[in-house]
Amino acid sequence: MFTTALIKPDQTQPGALPLDLFAVIASLKKELNAVILAHYYQEPDIQDIADFIGDSLQLSKAAADTNADVIVFAGVHFMAETAKILNPDKMVLLPDVNAGCSLADTCPPDAFAEFKAAHPGHLVISYINCSAEIKAMSDIICTSSNAVKIVQQIPKDQPIIFAPDRNLGRYVMQQTGRDMVLWQGSCIVHETFSEKKIVQLKIAHPEAEAIAHPECEPAVLHHASFIGSTAALLKYCQQSPTQEFIVATEPGIIHQMQKAAPYKNFIPAPPMNNCNCNECPFMRLNTLEKLYLAMKNCTPEITMSEEIRLAALRPIQRMLEMSF
Ligand code: SF4
């Protein structure tokens, strides 16, 4: 499933990669005064070299708190953008500039501006998985860790638009009893899990608990005994007495689950087709080699206009204030 990119033996070729990427990355980190932040969905080598591993909320907080001069963001574009919004004076590097997000792409700024205009008086709460332009049009940002908590803090008579993930929005509506206008976006990874195959797995592993991320479709969430953000799923697996789990989210998280609970068994929830579509193709564009090259060449760097940055900063700050 994953590649281990520690040793690159061909040093005779021009531009060949160094023998020990872990060692050279550690040395570049010192040279640049850099911090490496990695999402749980990154390949294990990247998770193992990162200074901090987390979900979107944890990474936003880590980006807000860092004293480093350079942030190497091993995640997808909207996450690196969030780090830049919070740290305008720092260099933010993304190992592969094409590491986008299918969910963020379902919400283009022009169409969202029209949607917003069609719902005057609504407070806009946007899931962090969106572009800086969408953040700039939002009142509050949320993550899957704090979405319920944030919506619960909004006065009951205040109408809300929730964007861009309809599955998370629907889940938050169920948890809070609030009606919200949902933007109809979704993630290709979390929509790929097969309810039928999860049921078959539960029959084959009667002691196993199914756990799921709220970006999954309602039919999959229906079979989960625990629903939560990647960080919450990780914590749940550690604390639960259950020994076997069927995990319905991107399988990159299983690396940390297995490290935290080595004697437990984690089964990735299968996709509908016989493919690897339960792995996020965008997250997997980042590799240890690309991370090394990004640090060596200080590119690709995330940049944005100051106008967008300032407009996007306000709803992120509101989220950070409302998450404690
Ligand atoms: S798993 Fe889905 S929501 Fe997360 S980065 Fe990949 S495409 Fe986007």
C-alpha cells in the first residue's frame, strides 16, 4: 500500500537523491529552522519524520503556535493555505503543489458567492476543507472535530449556511437538531466506502467495531458505533477495550492507530470497486522525496493576496476562539 523511500542507491546520476532522506531532511530542517507538519493521511515515512502529526484542527493550532521560519506542510493545498493565512511572514512549502482536494474543488468561489446571495441573513459556517477564497466569504470555519460544538454556540434563531461537505453538514444537523442550508459538496474518498462490504466484514468479524469519519455517506455512518474526526477515531481506538476495528476513513490513519495500539487489528473499510479509491489520491501525491526537494529548493511555496488572507483569517480566528 505504501512505499518506503529511505534508500535511493543510484548516486551516480545527475540530480540523484541522497542516500538517507531522513538524515538530509533533518539537516535541512535545522538549516531552514523549519517545522514539518503532517496530516494523518500522509504516507508512513512522512508521518515518521514529521514534528507534528494531526487532523485539520490540530494542524491549524500547530501552525498558529510555531516559532519556525519555514512550515513544510505535508498535507493538501487548503491546509497549507490555512498555515499561510495564520503565518503571513513565514515561508509555507507544500511538497506537491498539485495536492488539492476533491471536496474543496466542489465549491468554486463564483458559484458560492451566488449561493450566499440567494440566502441573505444566513451565517456562513465553512468546513476547513475549502479554498482561501471560500474561507474569505465565511463567518466561521470549523473542522470535523469542532463542527458540532461551533454550531451549538450559534443562537437558535440565526439561520446557517453550512459548506462545502453535505455529509458532515447532515451529521451536524442530526447532532445539534439545527436546520441548516447545505452546500452539496462531498469528498471522493469518503463517498467510496461500500456499505455492502462493511456489512460483509462485520459478519466475518463479529467482534469488530465499525468506526467512521462524518464525511462518509449516511448509509456507512449507520453501521458505525463511533463517528468522529481522524483525531477522535485514533483516541477512541486507543481507549476502547475492543480489539478489532473496521475503519471508514482514509487508511493513512491506520499507521498511527497501529503504533498506538500494536496488538489491535485495524481493517480499512473497502471501497465499492476493486481499487485503491479509499486512499486519497491528493494526499498521496506528497512523498518523502518531494518533501526533501521542496526543502532543498524552497519551492513550491504557498502565496496569496493580502486581501484574501485577511478576509480568510477572521473566520479561522473565530474558530480557534470557539474551539476551547
Ligand atoms: S480525503 Fe477527501 S476531503 Fe480529505 S483531502 Fe482527500 S479529497 Fe479532500
